[in-house]
Amino acid sequence: MRGNLGITGQPGVVFTPEQGLNLPAIAFGHGWLTGVGNYRKLLEHLASWGFVAVAPDTERGPIPSHLNLATDLLTTLDICTGVRLGEGKISVHPDRLVLAGHGMGAGAAVIAAAQRKVAAVAALFPAPTAPATESLAPEIDSPALIVAGAEDIDSVGSNAIALATAWGGPMVLRTVDNASHNGIVEGRRALAAFGAGKHEPKTGRTTRGLLVGYLMHQVLGDKTYKAFADPEAVIPHTEFVDPEATPEPEPQTPSKRQLLQVVQMLRK
């Protein structure tokens, strides 16, 4: 089922199963210059797996406040736990709350997690924010899933490695093969004017699978999905990244001068 959070004074949407008591809930923050409409498949997918998915539809302008979006994420969780949803057939367990987001929304989720302990945090293709999330991460002991694009994990638009390195609790960092950081954004978007690529269906499917699998194990304790929280597990179309691993130096190609010196030495 789909509902409008606006009637509670908080702009946004909520997706839920048809019924269920003591359900887990996930507050999801959108990326820069996007809105909740660009994540409908993701939110519907979460609801189809038994999660109450709520998403504030605020801070959509070119100069958003990451702190305000973090506050709105916490507000949406309060709404979920404070009232019965639907026709009173849906309730949320206060110990099964998740903060998640994409891009700047992932950063806002981390900022919110620094203010309130939750069952898990999911940072999908996180981007730098103000304040810097890597400065807050050491104090957060909630388990976290961090997902990045294999194509641009080292770009200035991603702080996935820095966030993973600084995280205070248990953490899994995975890259999605052939994915860019905006690949999960659906439909028409203002980002196209800034050269952002199109929606990547494979990236969307893989990311949804990683997110639900991780939360099923981490939040609900379902051992069937234990591999999603295991750094050593092999998950198709993804790769685990050790943020503290020292990269091997690339072999250097000798210059023409060096080659000439070697030839002269051999002649002697």
C-alpha cells in the first residue's frame, strides 16, 4: 500500500505491506536534485519484503540542507512508530528501525544515525555532505551496508571508502559491477542537465537485492541471508572492498633514456 505523509505535516510517502504488526521500518533519503518519485521501485520492493518504507520529499533544491534532511528522516521514523498505519492493521517495532539513503541522502542517513541508534544503516552510493559523515562515523556503532559503483568509487563525488574506513561498528563495503553512483535513480530527473547518466536497470536490481538481503539478516535475524552481511561471501555482480587495504603499486614503464642506459650497459 502507498500513502502520503503530508497529512501528518511531513512531506513524503510511505509504502507498506497490506498488513502486519511489529514490522521493520526504513527511512530513506533521496539524492541531490531528485525526489521520492525517483525511487519508487526501490521503496515498493522494500514493502514487498515486509518493510515499512518511508521517504521524506524535502530538500530537493540545488542547495539542500543535509542536516534538515537528516532531521526529516528521524521525523518519518517517529511517525511510523507513533501511529498505526493503514486502517490500523500495520505497526512498526521501535527496535527494528533502519536509516538509509542514496547519494546525499545516504550522508543524511549517517548524520541521523549519529543522533539516534538504529538497528542498521544503509548508505547507497554515498556522496560528501556537510558536516562530513566520515567525521561522525567513528561514533556510530550500528552495523552498516555501504554500496558504491565500481565505475566511480574513487571519484570526488563518492566518499564510500572514507566512510567505510571511519565507521565505528561492523561494516560491509561492496561495489556493484559496471555501476555509476546515479544508476539507481529512476525516471526523468533534473540531474540530466548536469550530465548524469541514464537509469541502470541492472544496477537497480543488484542494489535492491543487496539492501534487502542485508536487512533481512541484520535486522530480522534471518540466517538464510547471512551471506549479505559476510565480507567473505561471493555475491554475483558485486565485489567486497577492504577500505584499509593498501593498493599494489602499478608497474612503471621505463623511459627511453632508461632503456638507452640499459642497452649501453649491456654493450659494455
